[in-house]
Amino acid sequence: MLTKKTSKNQLTLPKEIVKEFPDINYFEAAITDRKIVLTPVKMKPVDGNLAPIRSKMEKLGVTPADVTEAVKWARKRK
């Protein structure tokens, strides 16, 4: 099936392909042997249990102040 890249670098997936993935809104894009490969990704809702993430951050020595500083850095205008 043929698809075209738009001026904004977007691709439209043909209906025949999309109907094979009815509950998928996100795809992981990769390049393999000079081919674009799309892999369906199911997003999982955050259940509010951040304990494993906080535990890993503590093991890595990442503090809440580090996170605050990283957010400030990421939000800077370029």
C-alpha cells in the first residue's frame, strides 16, 4: 500500500492497516535495514503507585531537588 509523507513529515496509515489495530493509538517507530518499522504500543494508565519509581530514584541517588532542577532545565526556552 502506498502512503505519502506530508510537508509536516507526517504519514497517514491506510484504513486496511489501521483496522488491524483497532485499540492502538501509538506506534514505536524504528529503522531496520533502511526500512521504517512501526510496532504497536499499548499505553498503560498510571495506577498511582509510584513506590517502585521512587525506590529506584533513591538507589540512584536522585533527589527531589534534582528532579525540580531537571524540569526547570527542560522547560527553558531555547
